Amino acid sequence: MSSDIDPAAPPSGTGCVECDAAGGWWVHLRRCAACGHIGCCDDSPQRHAAAHWRASGHPIIRSFEPGEDWFWDYSTEAYYDGPELAAPQSRPVDETVPGPRGRVPADWMAQLQARRE
């Protein structure tokens, strides 16, 4: 098993650690397979999961979305076949996408589109 994965590491919470601290919002969530850090995906405004990889050197993430069990290795830019991780496997199923409920701006689609241009 890769040293970049700790199956026993619990998730750091139910939402993006940095977005929660700043009152921000995200599109989808990703879980660091090494330490359990929950960060927002690259489609989210702040891209905290990728920032965590760059800062920590932990390259492998797993989707933290309900019904998704794929892993991604930032260092190889390829999917990765990883083990079962400590529960829970995803954010709460009743949480909105994007989320979290109550913090997503009404113009969220326009904000994301403006970032891509």
C-alpha cells in the first residue's frame, strides 16, 4: 500500500476546512487519503484540495461525494486504485451541491463562469 494513504485517518469534518473557517462555499468535496483533510475541488472558487496537496505533499485524494468512490493522484494526474477509508465515506447526503446550504451565492454559476474566462 502507498505511504500516501492512511485508511484509518478520519475525515477532518463534513465540509471544506478552509471554506468553513472563512464562511465560503464549494462545488464538490475531496478527501486527502493520507490525513483525512477535506478540501473543495478544482471547480470550486478556492480549490483547497489542490492547495492542500501542494502544501502537504499528500498527492492522493478520494471523492467525498455520496455514491462516489474514486481516487485521484495529483502527482501523476491519473486515477488511483485505493482502499476503503475510515467512515464516513462522504459529506452528508442531505447537504446541497454546491454547498453548504445557506452560504452559496445566488449567482454561483456566473461566478464560476467568470473564473474560467
